[in-house]
Amino acid sequence: MNIPDSPQHPEINNTLSELTLLYQFSNTMLSTIRLNKLTHLILTAITAPSSNLFERAILFLRNEKTNVLQGMVAVNRQLSEVLQIVGGHDALGSRWDISDEIIAQQRSAEFCLQVRLTRIEIDSVCPLMHHIISERSLCHSDETLCQQCQTCHFVRPLCGGPFAAAPLVSRETTIGMIVVDNPDSGREITSDNLHFLQLFANQAGMAIENSMLYNRIEDANINLRDARERLLHGERLAAIGEMAANLAHELKNPLITIGGFAGRLLKSLPAETREHQYVDTIVSEVSRLEKMLAEILAFSRKPTICFNACDLEEIIHDCLASCATAFEEYSIKASFSTDIPPWTVSGDAHQLKQVFLNLILNACDAMQEGGQLTVALEKAPLGNKTVIVTVEDTGGGIPKEMLPQIFNPFFTTKHHGTGLGLAIANRIILNHFGSIEAHNTGHGAVFIIRLPLAENAD
């Protein structure tokens, strides 16, 4: 629809041209819900040579969390000439568009990068900010308000010359502002320009708010879908865990019988015979399977903790005594150091012993050619009522890429491991309101366990 000019009524022509341009702007802003593309379209449209309004435009959006106006994008006329017309040359039926390549060029421009680094405090004493944010009214730098202002450290340095700023308002809330100027020609910003800018900013504010709301709904849907998938995955894992527990329970009894009879047979066979070697292999493999099934049952069973006063120093001494044979077999030197007691924690002594036994035996497996095991017991600094236990070895450490996964169930670096030992240890420590972490040192690995001291421990 082309609107003919009427030389007898220039004011009517200007009004029709303005309304036609606004309609074309509206079509353009309704063409996308992508916030990034929408902001570029808004600034490109208002600075395009075809609109003949302004030569440069800057967009700020409000960050509710930090309470600042954050620079988002800036576009000048040189980067607006690539605006594409979609839908023919009929102004009322067409809209503008830009490609992703042009958006990338606009974002990488030096002035745009400068704007994106700009943050304007909303609560600053700048009267321009008060005008834009609180009164939600357009501001022109030629006004007395800006001429007498000595506090502007934000917009004026970016623009340099005369500029105008219009609030982006949606639902009675200022969500940002558009700043425009004419840096190339120095052309005056007329009252007609300001009037059009106000109308345009009203449309842009609603379009940006709709895009933000859509993105929030889309993010909420994605989070909801992810939560549903995690729930279904958890239900499947729970079903698999229950099946594994039942299977382990059913396999354990016949394995005990096989192991018992194989042990008796082993005692009756001469040590030098081939049959003795075969039966010895059966006994060791049955023992390994029994241990694996016991760990699977322990991991799948809901843990029950009987909280009592436990002496950590005594628990660790018992663990070191239990591993004395392994120390001797692998030529490992073990040392244990403590600060001044007490080391009383509230927990289950049997489960805590299981944790430290697992860590010490893992260290022994890593030092089968000898090494140094160091266990230390100390209190956290600064009066924190927390006990720290470190178990350090010289076994070469854990591969860096595997370190984040070692507490995951069924993840193991051993050839015959189940991958449940550290997962069970981690769960026990978490159930005791503590934490466990692992690091590599220069010669090996160190496990650090933190547990809260009992209330009555001094």
C-alpha cells in the first residue's frame, strides 16, 4: 500500500509517514522472539538510512539482580545499511531483517564492545537516571537537566555531543533505555525526532519484555523437562538397584556353599598337583565374588546409622592394626600423627572404620612395591569444631582425568575392583555430616576427611 504525498497538507503527510514507519517497525519487532536478534533489529531499524532518524543508537537493559543498566549493543549507520526488506516494498506489509553474520559484525565493532562493558548504577545521583528510571520520561541533552549536570560519567562520554535517551517501559516498569545521537553530521535532534523516539521506545519496550518472558518460559520448560528426565532416570536406577540387590542376595548363598566345599577340597589335595592350583583359583575367585556381592548389597541397602560417641584416634589405631599384614607384605612404612585430643565425634564406629580401612587398603594396593603411608589427625584452624583426617600415600597418585570421578559408583581404576568402595565411603561420610575429597601430591594421593566434633568435645 503506497500512500501518495499531498503537497497541500504537509502535516498530514508527515503524520502518515510516521505512522507507516511505526507500523513497519512493529512488523519488524514482531518477526522474532530471539532477544539478541530483536535488540539488533531495533537499533538497526532506528539508525537505517531509509528511516532517516538517527545515526547511532545504544541499548541498555536493566539487570534486576545487580540493579544496574547494562550495555547490551550499539549500532551506527555504517552497520545499518545492510538492513533487508522482507515482504516487498509495500510499507504496511513489509518488515526489515538482518542476518546472523551482520549481527556478529555489529557485536564485534569497537564501539559496541565499549558499550557492552558499560554499567550504570540505577541508584546514582545522575538526574538523567532519575528521569529515565523513576519518572519514565524521555530526556534530551539540550535540556537544562543535562547541561547543568556535573555527575554524568556514563552516557555523555559515550555520545560526546547532543543525545536523547528514552526509557523502555513495560507494565509500568523501566526495563532499559535507548540512547541516540548523530555523531557523523552533528545534526540537531528535533522535537519531531523526540516524539517519534518516544513512540518507538514504547513499542520496543513491549517487544523486549515479551521476548524476555518467552525466554523465561522456554527456560522453565527446559528445566521442567530436565527434572522429569532426571526423575525417570532415578526411578530406573532405583529399579535396577533393587534388582541388583535381589540378584546379589540370591547369588551369595550358593557362592558361600561353593567356596566352602572348594576350601575343603583344597585342603585335601597335595600342594604340588595341578588340581590344587585349579581349586585354589576357584577359592580366590569365589572370595572375590563374595566381596563384590557384599559391597553391592551394602551400597544398595538404605544405611542405618546408630549415632554414638566415637573416638577417631582409637578407630584409626584399630584400622592400622588390621592392616599390619598388608604393610609387612608390601614393605610399607606407616606413620600416624595426632594433635592434642579429644577426637570424639558422633557417629557409627563400624561404618567409620569401614571408611578408613578402605582408604588404607587402597593406599596399600597403590604401593605394592613399597612406600610411605601417612595418617594424620588434626583440628581445623580458627576454632572451628571440625576434625580433619588425612590419608596420604606415595603410590604415584590418581590420573588427573579420573580424579573427579573416583567417588562415582562403579568407577574403578583397579582390574578386579567393583568401583563401590569409595562411593560407599563418600556416602558414609556425607551421612555423618562431613566431607571427603582427594588430591594428588608430588609423590602420590591424599584423601582429606572432615567430620564435626561432638558437641561436648573440648
